[in-house]
Amino acid sequence: VHGDPKMVPDVVGMVLWARALRSMLLDGKKDEDGKVKRGAEMLLAVWQRFEPESEELKGEWRHQNDNLIMWTPAWHGMKMARTVLGETTPLGRDMRTVMTRNLEPLLENASRVVSDNSKENGDVKRRGLSVYDELSKIAVEESSTSGVDSAA
């Protein structure tokens, strides 16, 4: 998964987010060239290759920091893509299912584990938390300017 940039969750997620944002701002929330749809399908394919975590890894802060770095952009990309593609389309529903059943619990656990580790180590700001926090801020800014509700 990590060797091919087309199969790395954070890369695919950021590309999808950028394509969806472009469609929202410049194309009237339409996927004129089909790139949002292709990116969403690719991200769902990446998710299918993701191995479920062992119980041991669920509490390991380094692994959870990596999860925040990888999957936060993917979650935001899916959220923006659903706005463009339609939340009730089959692809929109598939993304919502992955978001609510899988990514949101994964990100909530990761955020908690990494945040706890950060507090235990003198409030060291971990990169995963920075990605999570910064993308959440951007989502709030987007929602205030484009009518998209905030995220994560």
C-alpha cells in the first residue's frame, strides 16, 4: 500500500479533497470531469485493502499517530466528495458507511490515544494531532464560506 502513491490514504484523500473543493468553488458543486467520482472510488478501494487493527495496536500511540496522519485527509476527502457527488447516491452512501462505521471510530480512538500520550509527555504536539486539528480548522472555515458542515 505505501509504495504506490495512488494507494496511500493521505495522498488519495488530499487529492480527493482538492478535487471536490475545486468542484464546489469553481464548477457549481458538479463533477464535470469525473475526477471526484474516480477519486472517491479509489479511496474506497484503498480502504478495502486496510487491515483491521489488533487490540494491541489500538492502544499504541505511534500506530495511532500514523492513523491520524493517513486517515484524517481521507475522511475529509470523503466528506467533501459527498457534497459534490450527492449524499444519497450509491457512492455517497458507500462513503458515509465507511466514514461512520469505520473511519470516525478509528480517528476518535487515534485522537484519544495520541492526545493521552502527548499529555503524559509534557504536552508534546504529535504530528498526527497537528494534521487532525489543522484539517478540522479548515473544514470549519470551508463550512462558513461554502455551506458545507464542519468535520471530524
